[in-house]
Amino acid sequence: MAQLTLKVVSLPANTPAGDAIYVAGSFQGWDPGAEDYKLTENADGSWQITIEPDPGLLKFKFTRGSWQTVEGNANGGFLPDRTHNYSGGPELLELEILGWEDLGGSNSTAADNVSVLDEDFYIPQLDRYRRIWIYLPPDYEDNPDQHYRVLYMHDGQNVFDESTSFAGEWEVDESLNDLFLDGDKGCIVVAIDNGADLRINEYSPWYNATYQAGGEGEAYVDFIVETLKPYIDSNFRTLPDRQHTGIMGSSLGGLISHYAMVEHPEVFGKVGVFSPAYWFNPEIYDHTAQNPIAEDTRLYLLAGQQEGNGSVVNDVNQMESVLLQSGFPSDNIEVKIDADGEHREWYWAREFPAAYLWLFEDVSVGIEEPEEEEDLTVFPNPADSLLNIRNCTAFRKPSYRLSNSDGKLLMKGKLRDCYIDVSGLPAGVYMLQICSGRKPVIEETIIIE
């Protein structure tokens, strides 16, 4: 008889007393709380279950009864599926559970003004539950008469906290807190966790026959529009109109953000599409052409040359052409292509502040900057040893980034003394970017002799 015993010999110290342990996997339909797959506690503190799966590759995870209480890595972050190639005979696997996603770890990087709104927010359109995070501006509690714009984001595990992320976080909370100190009036951010194995389905509007996945994107967007947004607008001091409502995501999250823009122009006036997976649902091109977008929508498209050997850049350029040919005004599209851009969270974290500021610049107030960018001057140019930055002290927390002509970042730092030592660089053409806080305020081509 085929019997496989899974024995958990160690649990995290913060495992709540009295909680049951379950196994969910490919052998039982991925049900996180099936009673038939609840482990039994042994006298020595270990937990075990014996199952009878078919031989072959098994995928599984341990939970405490739901996907919100699934096991994680030692920091409470995302842990890929466990795998085991089962022979079909009696076997014993002794395993350790390192952490739980809902309990996090001691290395949380989320700011104090980030919280979990609900561990189990119901999605009626899909009949499932999901963790929802919320970021409130630093002055939210002290400014009871202030109302705020709102940005909805996907892959909530990766938005604020390194310890719950799969491969790094976007640092949205740190970026917005810095911008607030620079004079930005603030923004509420609502981040929705992805559904792990359900992510592809939920973030794809159309079914992809090759990958046998997708098709729940419409229902997922309806959840945001019909259920989540009304809840947020009713319980927090928001500016609910489309000019103050944005949506943003990367990869498949970029795809579904674009789809939301097309389907609900009355809701989303600001859209950030980072490294979009248009290739997974190429129907998005015709759908965009056939459904003109509100002309006052602002769309920020980002792609890196290191993504898919340049294919993501090609897809973004194609989408820009579709939009322009359909009559969408060029002034309302910002396309940013980076030579060093990779399909990674570090890239999206770096680019978030500029995208946020561009999207909301027509409704932002109170940003303290010089009235004219030309007040800041870089000289001499050409240079051989030092680049002087005139009036850099007029900016708050000025910093710089210097890249070569291929876009590779060579130098960066704070402008404490209003000059940059370039004596160690070879002669050539370079691109200098100077920022106030995290916002780029000037980009200039520099020649070093």
C-alpha cells in the first residue's frame, strides 16, 4: 500500500497554542483546512500525518487552516511549495516549519504607519479571502480634516515588508514617508496580497491556453471597484474621485492594472504599469485599441532592457503606439526605459517615487522645491575632475546618480558639499541625475575629458 508519512519535528516558537496544523497539496486539491489532512500531535511535541498519494512529484505546504496562515520562511516571508518525488512505497519525511506568513518575523521592515487592515477580507466575486494592507500618511491621525488620494497596489506581500516578500520589497512606505517630509501631501496606499497559486488566474483577464491559467482578472478588478474601494472610501478619509484614485503593479500586476484602466476609466485616473506581462494576454492590445481611454488619464509605463532580453521594452513600446494611434494624448503617457532595469523588486522600488510623483503631479500641492529647475546649474561641462552643483542647498536632501552612456549606474550619493569628484572616471559621455529627496529634478548629459 502506498503510504507517505509527513512528520513535522519542529514548529516556530510563536505558533499559537491550540492551533491545528494541516497539509495542503497537489494530492488533495490544495485545500488549506481539510479535516482529513489535519496532522496529529504526538507526545514528544512533533506532528504527523500519513497519506496515500499517487507516485510521482508532490507539491505541498503546511498551514494552520487557511492560506492566510500558511507556512513561511524563517522571517515569515514567502516560502515556495515543498516538493517530493514520491516512489509509491512506505516513506517517512521529517520536516521543520520555519515560520508563518501571518505572524511575520522579527525582521519586519514595514513602517509604523503601515498595518494589516484585515487578514481575511472577503472577495465575493471569487468566493475567497485575502489579506489587505494599508498605509496611512504620517499626519493622518493629526489632521482630521484632511482627505487623501488613494493608490491601490497588487502583490501586497512585496509592497511594504521585506519579511513577507518573495524577493524583496518595493519600499513604498519609506518612499512616501520621505516624500511627505519633502512636502508631499500624502497618499493612502491599499495593498492586496496575491493569491499564491491563484495569482496568475486573478491577474490575467483572459485564459491562456498554453499555460492553462488566467481568466479571473475581470472578477478580481470588480472586487477592487465594487467591494474594496467602497469599503476604503467609507472607512477612511479619501478623495474618492478618479483624479485622486490610482492603481499600480508590476509584471502580471502591471497587466491587470492596465486592464483596470481600460475597463473602469470612471474609477482610475492614475495608472502605473511596471514591467507589464502583456505577452501573457496579448489580447490587451486590441482591447485597448477598441476601448478608448479617458483622455485625462495619466499612464506611467516602465520597462528595463534586462527584462526578457528586451522583450518587455518592445511590448511597452508597442502599447504606447496602440495608445497614440487610438488618439490618447502623448502628454499623458510617460514611458521610462532603463538600460539596467531588471524584473526585480529592487528596480520597481527605485522607480516608484518618480512614477508616483508624475502620476499625481497635477493634484499634488506643497512640494518644496525651487520654482525653476534652471536655478540648479552643473558646471563646468565638459569637466575633468570636479562637477560643481550651483544652488544644490536650495533642495531638500539633494542626491545624485551618475550613469554611463549605456545606462549603467557608476556613482551615487548625497550632495553634501555641492560637488562630485569625477577624477576617477575615464573620458566619455555620462548622464547625471540630481534628486530632491527621491524626486528627480534635473537630468543632464555630462562630458568628462
